[in-house]
Amino acid sequence: MSSLRIPRPRPALTSKRRIEPLVWLAFSAGGVTAALFMPVLAFLFALAFPLGWIDPPDHDHLAAVVGHPVTFLVLFGMFVLMLVHAAHRFRYTLYDGLQVKHQGLVAVLCYGAAAAGAFAAFHLLGGAT
Amino acid sequence: MSRAVDDLTYRRPVSIWWWTRKRSYFVFVMRELSSIFIAWLVLYLLLFVRAVGQGRTAYDDFLDAAASPWLVAINVVAFAFVLLHTATWFLLTPQAMVVRLRGRRVPGLVIIGSQYVGLAVVSAFIAWLVLR
């Protein structure tokens, strides 16, 4: 009979369940942001300007745009959401695609990388404004 | 330990190359791998912004470096993955959420179409902001 005792949920497990919906929300927000903003940003800044398909904007103009506080806020918010999105999706790619077994470690590494990226974004964007 | 005793179902081990056997599996894994390239482009754009903040010379140097064959190759691949992400994300939205307008369910095609309108508006705004 004693073997029928219902195990108490472990604290780590319950707190994880409370966080999980928030992570999914950030994943979705980052996914929408990436879907809407990344095509034009990648096309202009990673291809068209470096390769001269379109004349790159004047430095003074770009510096004024980047230096604006609203640009800082918008870019920081977008970059953090997209990093969380990427971390969350990559985490499940490792679980399902590569069948990585160390799930706790994978989660810590993925979200840790996103957090490090958010920290770097704050400093790099802050330094440019 | 208790799990090994309770769960006696046999599971056939799955190869880690399972996704190469079918086109739809392959597209699924490619879609998931777009995350790496989204993260890369965020990093790239951050470095771009930093170069702009450092001044005219740093900006010109960054544009020169970004035209090097390796970076162009990476960014072409990254751009293709971004397009895959956008297309698949828009396609999945009607399945992930139900939109109702005056009590009527909005058809999936309308949701997908309006997202492309949103993409066009966002792209036009950013191009205008950067190029004016």
C-alpha cells in the first residue's frame, strides 16, 4: 500500500510550469517581430548596402536615426524578443531534431545565450546612442 | 528508476536523420533551424549599429567587411532562412489563433493575406526611414 503514495510535485517543476507560458508568449512575439521586420532589415543592411545594390545611406542620417531614443527602445525590444524566440525554437530543435537528452542543460544554455545577447544588445545599442 | 518499471512499451530507436526521409519533415527542420539565422542577424545588426555609432570611418569599414565573400555567403543563406521563417509563420498563424469579426470567423486566407499587407507596410516604412 505504501507504494501508492502520490508524490508531491517538486518545487522546481511547478515554478518551471509557471514560466513556460511566458516563454511561449515571448516566442510568439519574437516570431511575429522577426517575420515582419527581419526581411527588410536583412535585405537592406546585410545585402543591398554592402553589395552596393542600393547606395548606402549617408552616415550622418543613419547616425541620427540610430541615435534617437525611440530607435533605441524599439530596436532593444525587438532584438530581445527575437533572441528569446530563437533560443526557444533552437531548444526544441535540439530536443526533437537531434534528440539531445540533457534537457535541463540545453534550456539553461539556450536561454542563457539569449540573456547574454540581451545584455550585449543593451550595451551596443546604448553605446551607439 | 520507477519509470523503467512502469513503462514497458517498446520504443523503436529513431535515427537522428529521421527528417531527411520526407519533404515535409525536411521543411519542418529547416523552419526550426531558421532560429540560428535569426540570432545571427540580430548579432550582425547590433554590430552594424555599433559601427554607425563609432563614426564615419567605422561605418565605411563595416560596409567593406560586410561585402567580403564569406559574410555575403552567410548573409545570403541567412536571408533565405528569414524568408522561410516569414512564409511559414504567416501560414501557421490561422491555425494558432482564431480571429472573429462581428461574430464571424475570419477565414485563414484573409489572415495570411493581411499579414503580407503588414509586411509590405513595415518594409516600406523602414526603407523610407533609412533612405529618405
